[in-house]
Amino acid sequence: MLVSENMASVDRFEDLVAWQLSEQLREAVFEFTARDGVKRDFDFCDDIRRSARSAPANIAEKFGYYTPTQNARYVTIARASLQETLNHVLDAAQRGYINGDERNAILRLNKRALGATGSYLSYLKSCKQAPPGWSRTRNKDQEDNQEPENPT
């Protein structure tokens, strides 16, 4: 599912389930990294917080891009950030920063975020339409790096 059950379409990035789940994961990460025993490990906290922030930020940042191809590039980065966050969560469990129940809950959330982000990416890759005024004769590299013709 790409959007919340109550939504017929996506008008804002906040409507995307991929963004919602990534945001929930970010909040879970910030919650446990604020604990006294964890927050003293500055390098670990910096690494996991950066990766947890990156996924929803990349989904949001490129939501308004002109083409699905441009948007898909950043959704791919978001998926990579979710994978990195997964690695850090496993590390947190090994270091004893989170217990088994917390680990499992965060891993389930991460898996759901990865699934929703993957579905969104598949959708973007399946889109064939260009916005009005966009030249369909441009090659892929030009499409990704240039503004549309005659933007309105």
C-alpha cells in the first residue's frame, strides 16, 4: 500500500506510508539513543541518527520533483538508509543498548518501512508519463538533470 487507507491519492509526502513508517522508525531510534547509557556513545548515536533521519528526509525532499525518475533516485537512497539503520539496530542490540523486545519491535518497523519504500519505488519506476511541457525526446540523463521546458 502506497498511501494511508483513508486516502485516495497522495497530495503531500506525509500521505505516503513509506514516509510515515520511516518517520516512526526515526522516532524509535531517537527515543532509545536519548537514554543515558546510549547517548554517551557519540559515534554510534551520530551514525544511527543520521541514517534514521535520511530515509524520511529523502522521501520528502524529492516528492515534488518533475519526473518519477528523479523522485525514484532519492527513494533508492532512502531504502539504502533504512538498510544502514537496520545494521545499526543490530549493533545496538549487540552492545546491550536495547533489549530483545525492543530490538524485535524496531526490526519489524524497519522491515515494514523497507517494504513500503520498495513498493513506492516500484510504482515510481513503473510510471511512464512526463509532466505537461516535458520533452519526451530527451534521453534519460537529460531528463534527470534538467528542468522541464516551458514550466507553468
